[in-house]
Amino acid sequence: MAIDGAWLSICQGCDSLVVLAARPHNEEVMAISGVGNSSFQSIASRFLNALNKNQSALAKAFNALSTGQSADIVQRVRSLQAASTESAARISRQTAEQDQAVYRYADASLEGVGNGLSRLRDLAVQASNGTLSDEDRAAIQAEANALSEEINYVANNTEYNGQSLLNGTSSVGNSNITVNATTSGLDLNNLDFTTQEGAEDAIEQIDNAISQNNSYRAQVGAAESAASTRAASAYATEISAAEVRESNSADFADTITQLRQLSTQQALITAAITQFNKSQGQALNSLITNFGKKK
């Protein structure tokens, strides 16, 4: 006879009993074989010992559930609190990581603006040379105009999720930083490279613009660093909360699993006694009664 994976076998019509019970409590393996009728009291004793052990283990497991030793309501609340903390930390981390991405993107574009400004300054220095011809100055002016257009293009088209970052119309990401890296925002309108005097004035204007652009980059870099710190802190909180949640959940699951195993073993032992009684009539009942009186 099979009972939850264990096998119980009775040799009917003979003087011997064969009982095989797989994995009783505490990993004991019970095997009673070749027992004659003269050993009924020993059989009863072993059955009762196994039954008592299992009942004791069941009582402890139920007590653990009812008194809070492993899976009480407090533990469930802690698990829920940990799950809530984990979720909040995950959202915080994801927000901080998104902020990092915005700041890095903005800084990369500002770096491009800075490169354009550096080239403009080089052109202004060239144009300030009094020996240049009108044709040379005209060529320098054409390149300067193209650079100004490129700077404006970068400033006006650097967006993240539809939000402009560098043209002064909105702040950068979730920060309070407002950047206007257009030529108007950097006060670079009407640069004149066609005369020596105009080129000399342009050098001062471009130097001021470079200083302003560097200031923007410093602010964005500080915001990125702060976002990185927030992301790291949120990640640590997320991992810690996950460990607490999993630990509490595992304790409850382990206790439930133990109860199921013990219940299966209880059914197995009870079935063994029942089957033994059927095969031997009332003899075992009498011996168990006498055994109880002796105790």
C-alpha cells in the first residue's frame, strides 16, 4: 500500500509482519520485519514511540505558528514593510539613475559647445592680426558664422524625453539648474571678425562665454555626482530590504513545509497501525492497552 510516497506491506495469512515507512521525523527510517506474534508488545511500543515523536513535532510546529516563534503576524508585517521599503528604494534608484543619464547627456552637449567656443577664440586671435587681407578676414568670418550656428543647433536640440536642456526654456532634469548655451545666452551676438578691432573685442566676449560654459558644466557635474550618490544609497537600501523580505518569507514557508511533512508522516504511522490491527485482529489493541498501563 502506498501512502504519500511511502510503502506499507502486510503479509496476510502468515506469522510475520513487514512494515516499511519512508523518512519518518528526524530522518529516522522505521523498518519492522519478520516479527512473530510473541513480539507484539515490542511492535506496539515502536509504533507508539514513532507516533508520539511525530505528535510532539507537530505540536511544536503549530506552537511556532501560534506564538510567533517563526511565522507570526509580526513577521508578516515586517515582510510587508520590507517589501514596501524595497519598492520605494527601487523607484528612488531608478529616478536617480535617470537623472544621471540626463546630466551626462547635458554635459556631453556642453562639452561640444565648449569645443566650438575654443575654435571661435582661435579664429578671433587670427582675425586680430593686422596683416590679414580682407579676403582672409571674410573667410574667418564665414567659419565663425558656421560655428555660431552649430552652437545654437546643439543648444536648441539637446532634449531628454521632450524636455529642452540647454536653451534656457527649462531646468536640466530634476535640478534647479537652468542653462542657456545659445549664442544669445552666452552673449555672442554680432561677433565681427572683419576688422582687427572687432576681432579684439570678440576675444573678450568669447572668453566670457567660455567661462560661463565652464560654470554650467561644473553645476551639471555636481548634480550628476549627487545623483550617483543617491543611486548608490538607494541600491544599498533596496538590497537590504530584499534580504529582510526574503528571510521573513522563507521562515514562514519553511514552517508550513515542515507542517505538511509532519502531517504526511502522521498519516503514514496511523495507517500502519490500522493495517497492522486489521491483519492481527484485536491482539495489538490489547498489548497497547497493557503497555499503557505499565507506563
